[in-house]
Amino acid sequence: MKKQLVFATNNAHKLEEIVAILGEEYQIISLKELGCTEDIPETADTLEGNALLKAQYVSEKYGVDCFADDTGLEVPALNNAPGVYSARYAGEAKNSQDNMLKVLRELEGKTDYSARFRTVITLLKDGQTHLFEGIVEGEIVKEKRGTSGFGYDPVFVPRGYTQTFAELGNDIKNTISHRAEAIKKLKHFLDNEK
């Protein structure tokens, strides 16, 4: 029998990635399936804070154990921006194209294009809070490449690769990404629970 887990997200792309990474033994229940259609406020100034806010909101309102994530692109040359504001970097419309273009504009004239993606997952289970982090180092490329993935994937090349996440495709991305690393830690924890 599959283990059920509530994932506190309305982001279809994230849901798809999580399901692909966790595999067949888990049934992931989305907020939509739970009946939660509201936009959960992400008002914390850290990824950890936002992941916790989302998980607490769902856990308290629906009385379920759940996990939530927050992810940010951190660019040292931009003082680690966009960071916690990655999804709405160019405004509240959360437009990926505008967000990418803003990062590229702000990097013009700079020599350091290094960047990293960081994901933090908060799991609330049996009254306990557990954190899992995944990081992938890489760099920003000056123009968008590839059609797969979402968010900043077309401008991010992970270290050790020459293609962007959007060029590598989901199968490869889901084995090496920041979210994959955090989810593997979550899965390891869940698999080893007594």
C-alpha cells in the first residue's frame, strides 16, 4: 500500500517533479486534492521560514501531516538575490520570463555569473518539524536555452554540465537538482522511520 503524503503546493511543476523523484511507493496529495485553493502567504524572509509557514498553515487548517518547500536562486554578484523572492523577483505576477530577464539585466557588466539553487523542505509529522536542504551550484548563462523545466531553468547551468536545466530535460534534472537532493533526504528519512 502506498504511503500518503500531503505536499503543500499549488505549483503543478513542483508537484510533477516531486512525484517523479519520490517514486511509486508514495501517493502525493496536492493542495487542490485536499480542497485548499487559497494562496498561502509566503511572508518570511528566508526559504526555511516560508517552507515552515506553508506547512504549518496546511497542518493546522486541515489537521494533516504534510511537507512544503521553498526554493530560491542565489546569485553572489547580486548579493544572493533573488533568493527568497525568486518567484516574484520582477513583480507579484510571478512571471518566469520577466524574472529571468531581470536577473540577466542586473548581471550585465559583472564578471561573476556563479549561482546556486537552494531548496528547503519542511516536514511536519507527528508533531515534529524536520528540515531537509538541497543545493546545486552552477552559473547563469547570458541567454535562455532549452524548453524543458520551469522558472530559471533556461538560464542555469549546473556545475559539471554544459547545458541548462531546460536543455538537460526533466529526467536528468530530477536526479541532480536542488529539489531532487532535498527530496532524496526527505525520502531517506521517511523510509527509515520506525
